[in-house]
Amino acid sequence: MPLFGIPHENVAALERSEAFQMLRGYLAETSGNSFCSSHEPTDHSALETWILQRDIIHALITPIVQLYNRATALAQAALCSISPDDLELAFRGDGRSAFLFLQCLLSDEEDWCYTRGCPACAVLNTLSTESTLRIAITATLISSSSETDTTPASLATALEFPRSAPSTSPLPSFSFFLPALEHAVENDTFWGPYFWEHIFARAQLLETGIHALIAQCADLTILVTSPTASTSTSPLSSPLRSKRNFSTPMSSIPLLIITEADNNNAGIEATDTLNTGGSLRIRKSTFSRRQLRLCREEQELLERLVRQCWGAVVLSNALSSEQRDAVRAVVRGQRRLLMGGQRRRSLTCP
């Protein structure tokens, strides 16, 4: 039995929407409408209802996913870093909270966010976790707010028709889906009738954060796409090409830190800003060298403390002489203590 109850008049309105029908055709070609063995429906009407609800969820979630992908690209360009842990630094306040939530959501529920696989599984997984339920409510609220005059222009642009479907027409409002979500949550055996008020308040906070994230993405777009200044002469043809041409935009000046010198001279090698073939040495101050030395000493002391504590615990459980020798080698610093692989961010506990 399909999860969400949608009124017939709303289903008829979706059938009249050209943009939504083009999206459904695109999903049928790319994602397919095949069901898993657990949800293979015998009734044709139930099959069509599962697929319709899958397509509605895709239409709601895809603009949010595209917003996150756009925010990620802008953050990488602004910070000159591709590390996922650094990208949040490009945003602030509610926008940063929304970005972190979307980052964790895409990491935990990537298949659901792209509605991959069985349509019935994609629909049922909407209520499987609090994060998927929260983003579904938030996407519905954003779809409803796009009808009002209070919606910012940047939000309307960001929530345009999904790029995956070749159409320029906007999608219809899915405000009717909010009562269906509420009814499904209240009748769910796990969530119960008292959970809706809590999750709806959290979804409203996430909606505010997404609005802030869209506004900050507009600011980052201006930052990373600086206009090119027109110059009458090329910097390389000028006799003063050994000096920086201040009419050249900063985005075209290849000032790159490439290698750190040895600890004796404590300098940094940088490429010449105008590719003259030389190099520019940037020396550290006495205070910065002292701070760097103190940081390294502190790190060494912490590593030694961790090795000693770890060795005291493991050595008592070591069975063979080879294991005891290996533990002692780690405590002395002769071997590296591997703390495991790099952990990814997640909305759920391990």
C-alpha cells in the first residue's frame, strides 16, 4: 500500500503540469521504474502510485541537492581547498548549519537523495530517519513559499526546474504534500502522533538556514568571479614586467606557495608572480618560528602521552613476545601508532 495519501485533484493538477510530466519521463528513462522483490506490486494502480510519489520526492529534493553542489563548488573556489572539513568555513551562521546538514545528509543518504533504485524503497525511506523526514518537510515548505511574494529572487533562481530534466518551465507547488507527510508521520508506528510538532519546528529552522545559504552563495559568486580589467598593454610586453601590474586582476596572478624551506633558514619559496623565471623568498619572523617550534613540541608531547597510555593498556593484554615487542616499539616511538582510517561526517552515531 502506498505510503502517502494524495488527493485526486492534486494528482490531476500534476498530470496537467508539462514540466512535471517531462521530469517523470526523464526519470523513467534514467532511473527506471523497476521494483525490488520485496515491493513488486500486483496492482497496476498501486504501481503507478508508488512511481508518482517517487517522482514527487525527487522533484522536492533535487533542487536542494543542486543547491548543495553549487555551494560546495563555490566554497572550494573561495577557500582554494577540496577538503570536505574546510568547506563550512566559507559560510556563517544559519547558512553554515544548513550546509553541514546537507553535507552529512548527502554522505549518509546519497541513494535516497537521488531516488535511486526501487521507487517503493525510495518512498518508504522518507520516514526511515529523522534527517530524511526533516529535509522532505523543508523542501515542501520551500516549494510552498515559492508561491508567495516574500520569497527572495535568489531562492526562486536556485529552486528552478532541476537541471537533470530538459525543460525551462517551473515545477508546480507541492504544498499539498505537507498534509500527506503529517498524516504519514502521525500514523507511523515508530514516530507516533506526537513527533510531528518537534520535526516540523526543526524543518522550519532548516528552511531558514537554506535561505541564508542561498544568500551567502550569491555573495560567494561575486567573490570568486571577479571581472577582468582591460589593459592597453600586456604585462609581459612591458619593460617593467619584473614588477606587479596592478591593473591585472588578482585571479590572473599565479602567486602560489610551492615548498617550505629547511628549518635552518625557515623561509617559504614562492613562484614569481609574473613568471620571470625567478623565485621570491618569504622569511618568517622570529616570533612565528618560536610559535612553530612550540607547536611541534606540544604535538610531540601529546603523541608520546598517547603512546604511553595506549601501551599501558595493550601491553597487559599482549599474549606473545612478538606482540609485547611491537607494543614497546610503538611506545618508544620506533613505530607509528595508527589510529585507524579517516572518519567521515555523519548525522548518525557510529
